[in-house]
Amino acid sequence: MPKAVGYVRVSTDKQLDNTSIEKQIEEIEKYCEREGLTLVQIYNEGAKSAENIRYRSVFKQMYADVLDKESNIDYVIVFKADRISRDNLESLYIFKRLTQAKKHLICLADNIDTRDPKAKLLYQIMSLVSELERDMIKLRTTSGMERRATEGKHNGGKVFGYTTKNKELKVVPEEAKVVKFIFKKYAIDQWGYRKIASHLNVLGKTTKNNKHWSITAVKTILTNRIYIGDIKWRNEYRKGKHSAIIDMELWEQTQKMLKVNSHIQEKVHPGNYPLSGLIKCPECGAPMVQGNSSPKYKYYQCSKNKNSGKKACSSNLVKKEYAEHYVYEQVFYSLKSINIVEPLLKMLHSFAMSEIEPLEEKIKAYQLELRQLKEKRKELISWKLKDIITEVILKEEMHDIQIQENLTLKHIDNLQQQIRLRDKTHLSSIIKNSFQDFKTFFDLIDDEDKKALLRSLIKEIHVNKGEKTKDRTIKEIIYAFDLDYLSQVI
């Protein structure tokens, strides 16, 4: 008995003809029973857009299973052609791949059966209709959003302080209190982003997504005009229909403060922190960054604590001087112990030659062409002496040969320049000196190069837990490569 699989899906765009999953399954089961097909499986995608198959994992699984020769599936059954895709080219490609694999596609509502030679034309027409329908849905959606914006209505998306009821923004009193708190603390009490976030976290307040408050979350609230009753559509603001949470006086005072504070300030804690992001917090695993420390005592601090306060995580300070000295010494020792210089030079030479050798072969071919042109010139002169060709023909041919020679010599010169650019042998002494005294080399390069170099060598750095700063020592350095393996093969 022939085998079949079904595929069902409903659209996310809520078009009128959006047959339920249950109805689609029922129709597929009835068809298989009536036609004497063994229904192996029904692939249920749920609610997914038909614009393309990129984000439809269930369809991709079904497609792969059907094309698998060992599955022995003969039929793919869908309720309508647009269940496959509303993209015409995509639909036709799938149709072609299925028919090439000797699989049949059945679209029940469209009366398409690819066993019929006329099915391809019908399927193509239905695919074009589906694509047109998709474009119309997009147009209706955009037009609807444009109309809503013109009417001062919100076009969707979560906003702290509001909830959506019947597609209208309604104030959430408890959240509105938090919004007012943020504005007043920033504009009137002149609190910073971090202090506001930390205080909210201590109070047990969370964001719309139930997460801790952060510097970014606070700043987003302070710059969102929705809180004074505006809405945004296509990068333009207009008066909304919803109730404002913040009055105009407080809003303008806040914006003045933001403008004053937007000027780049001199760093309170100057200095470079090359291990930022590499060191991980021993408590939560978040990256550790430049700490809020004094000019004299510098530390790496948990980024969660720095951005969201102690409710999110403890500071877990690690002494900057200690951490960098320890990590540098370990890295210098590791690189020295594996004697990486010779293998690196060999690799450099190998890479260079793999690029240079094809260029040299091209030069040889052009040089052969020059020799052939030289022989041709001699031959032409011989023909002229024997009166085989005239003076006019000789001059014309010689002129053509000269043009060809000049062009060939230009090609050779260009290739030789490319070889010189790819020849890295002059770097050998630099590499040797750098690795033989890596510490000196490291001290000489600038801060940004230090950071880049460390990130190419180190994946992350783990720290021991400890109640006191002195107890938080480096536990291990995870390299971006397998150190043991390198030691064995070098």
C-alpha cells in the first residue's frame, strides 16, 4: 500500500480563509482512507507564516524525511497549496524537487494531484494566487497600521507602564508609579541610571519582561515619548489617544538633564582594563568589567552588579593588578613552553607559497608567450626576405606583436608585484624576536592591540569564590586553543 505524509499549518495573519488544524487533519485522514493510502505521519507546524520556509522547522523536517530514499514515502498531502508556501518561486522549486524524486503532491481543496500532467500548470497558478494574496495581506497590514498611527493609536509592542486592551493602550497604575519614580529621581533628585536601577531591584520591581532593571532599561524609559502621550510611526512622533503618565514639565526637565549628562565626561577611574569580558564572575558567570573603584585601588567587578545593583549579583571584586599580572605570566609561560616559533614560521611559509606558486606558474606561461612572439617576429622577417609577405603586412604584423608583447610584460610585472606583497619571509625575524621575548613585545604594543591579542589567545578566565577580595583568585585560564594538543604536535 502506498505511503503518505500530511502537512498542516495555520497562518499568523488571520486571513478569512484560515482552515483550522483539526479540519485539515480530518480532511487528510479521510482522503487517505478513501484512496487506500497508508498515512505514516501528519507534520503539524501550528501557527506559522507561509511567506517562506526558512523559519518553519516542521516543514523542513517533513521535506527532508520525504526526500530520504529509505523513507519510501510516495505522497505529500496538504489541505491547500498555500500551506506549502506563498512564495511562487519557492513553491515551484519544492514541486520540482518532489516530482524529480518521484513523489506526488496532493492539494485537496485546490484539486491538485501531480499524477495528472496538467497539475504543474494548476499548481503554478495557485502559487501565483497565494503570492498575490501574501502581498495583499502585507499591504492590508501596513495600511491598517498607517491608519491606526494617523488616528493616534499604538501599533503593538510591550511598553512598561501600559497594557493593551482591545488594541488600545491602558495605564497600569503600579507600573506607572515606577515610571514616575524613574523620571523624578533622575530629573529632580539627580540620581544616575545605575542608582535608579539598583534601587528598583532592591525594592523587588522588575521590567515588563520580568528581568532586573539595568542602566539601559532606565535610559529607555527616560527617552520614550510615549509617556507624554505621543506615539511613533515611521520615525515620526504624533499625538496618541492614550493617557500620558508624565506631565510636560517633568519631561522637559528630564530631557535637559539628559542633554547636560550626554557630554562625554572624563573617566572617574582612568586606566585600561584588558581582561574585561574575559574574567567571569564566580557567582553568576557574567563577564567582569572595570569596577567602580578609587583611583588608587582598581578592581574588576561583576557586570550584572555594576549595571543592576546588588539585587542582581554581588560585586565580587577582583584586584586588577593581581589578575593582570597572574594572567600575563601564565600566558607568557604557556607560549614559551610550547615553542611555537618554528611551527608558526613553517605555517607562514606554507601559506605564502600556496599563494605564490600559482602566480609563478602564470609568469612562466606569460614568459613562454613572449618566447613564442619572439619566434614569430623572426619568422615574419624570414618571410619578408623570401618575398612571401609584403612590407605593409610585415609592419602590421610587427605592430600587433609589439602590442601583445607590451601587454604580456605588463601582466608579468603585475604578477611579480603580487608575489612581493605575498612574500612574508621578511616577517621571520620579527616573529622570532617577538616570541623569544614575548613579555617585552607585549609591553610595547598599545592597549587596543593588547586586548585583541588576549582575546585571540584566551576564551575565558575563571575565578575562585571568596568572601573577601583577597580570596578571589584566578582559578583557571581557558585558552581559545587546546594547549595540551599543541604541546604534543609541535
